[in-house]
Amino acid sequence: MNEEVASRYIGLAIRSGEVVFGLDKMKEKPNLVKLIICCLSASSNLFASLNNLSTKYNIPIYQLKNFTINELIKTENCKAIGITNPNLAKQIKLVLEREQ
């Protein structure tokens, strides 16, 4: 249920252009990323790289369990996004933390 609420916030971030798509873009602009979200379908190598980025720049990271980013943004082969808006990142983080 909380992931559904989070998906609405993620959709809002996408529509407002407050998202960085993919690991490479997050590595280019790590200081802009306030929250990393990835899918369960992400490879172990991708998750390890995201985790390293998260640790290095102190960025919270969450894995979605009930849906994929591809389903959310209606595309293929996107396994990770970075939320750049601090307020949206905070709201998404709060919602996802309630689920854990």
C-alpha cells in the first residue's frame, strides 16, 4: 500500500523533471540526487554500484518490491532513478519507511 502512495510521488517527480534516470546519470550528478530508488529486478552488480554511490554521497537507497520502475514510467530497461527534489525525496522516503 505504501509503495502505491510512493509511486504517486515518484510520478509527480517525473512529471516535474525532478528525476535522474539510470546509474550513469546519477554518477554524473551525485550532488543533485537526494534519494535513489531501484527495482528488485536490478542486477546484483547494479545494486552494488548504487549502494557504493549511496554510501559515498550519503544518499538513502530503497528497493521497490511490489512494482517496477518500468511499470511506473511506461518504458523498458530502467532499473534505477534518483529523485533530485529534496521535498519529494523526503516524502517518498517517509512513505517507504512506514512499510519496513
